[in-house]
Amino acid sequence: MIIKATNFECLNKYKKTDIFSVRVLSLAKAYGFSYDFVSFYCQVLNDEVTAVISYLETDVTVSSQSFADKEEIVQFIKMKPFTSVLTDDTFDLGFDFDYGEIMKTSSKFEFENSFCKIDMYPNLTDLFDFISYEKQDFSAWYVDLSHRIRHGCAKAYALKIKDEIISSAIFSFIYQDNAILTSVKTEGAFRKMGYASVLISKMLCDFNGTVYLMRDKERNENFYKKLGFENIGKWRMF
């Protein structure tokens, strides 16, 4: 049975921690349960919560136990309109999907840095322009990220030389002692010089917990492994 969560009582009964549950619970902490554009659901089997689901507008995230009724979850998702569905690789919605590796680390070691400034409170307009999001509406991105930052559910970083951003990264979702690293970018002229390593190692040291990321298939594996990340599974985006 899948029920709508109207408070944290149901979500807190979910015992699995993975990159997907961090996204779901971080959104619930940031927005609560009263907005029309965000909603949360729990699958309950024999009084145990076996899956949690979030809808941010029409973007869906699913975290599930291995013994969840995944067919029920698939049918539930197909009953409502969606733009994207993010899951692990045990789900098949019958649609095309992108996929890649999930990585995580709890390592804490900071690269030496005496040549650039790390800004832990960058201007979000400058950050958006630097990252150059494709097909992303600035207003929606700004309102969402700034709201999550204010509620302690996200954190943006930028590495600068002479006040110019040359590298950036964001903890887009934070819940308790877990965070998700996204939006890692270095300006082309400054790549392969160690700037991103300096920035990310600083972020890992600042955060007292486990950090996850979604890596595109066959990209940047060695870079993240040098920072202490390891492959732990696969993601699918339908």
C-alpha cells in the first residue's frame, strides 16, 4: 500500500539510507508537507515502510528496500504525470533512461591551497552563469536552491582567483549527516590543474558525514577515486 506522507512520522520509519532517500528526506525537511508543488509518499508492507517517494513538481525520486513491492511502485508512478524518475537500477518503467554510477565517501583530507580563495557563500546569480545550465529556468533554480540553503538542506561553494569563479560545486541535498555533491565544474582554461580537487576536498572536510554523487557512465572515475570516493551502485533516470 502506498500512502501520502503528511508529516515525518512515516518517512522517519524508513530504515534505508542511500542517495535517493537523502534526496527525498532533504526535500521534506526543506519544504515540509503543505506546498502543492512538492509531495511525499511511503509504501507500507506489513507495517514496515519499504519505500519513500518524492515529487518536486513532476520530477520523481524513489528509494526502496530490496523487498519492496516494486511493481506497485511502478504502477503508482505511471498513474501520475512525470517529467523524470530517478531510481536505482532495479526499476524498469518501460521507458528510455540514462544511467551511471553512484559513488560515496566519508574521507577527510584537504589539498594544500595557498593560491586561490574558496567562497562558501557565492552569489547565486554568478554561480548560475558560471555553471551554464542547459534548459534550466534561472528563476525556478534560484528560488529552489536559495530556499534549501536557508533551511540548511543545501550549500554552494566557489573557488575564485581575483574574485573570478574558476571552479564550483554544490551540496544540492543535505539531510542529517548525508549530502549529495552536484554541479562540479571548472573553467576550461583551468582544468587539470588541481583546482577542482582543492575545492571538493575542502567541501568534504567541512561536511561531517557521508557524501554521495551521481557520476555519468565512463566519466571522471579516477578523479573522484583520488578524492576518496568509491563506486557503490548504479542510478537510472527515466
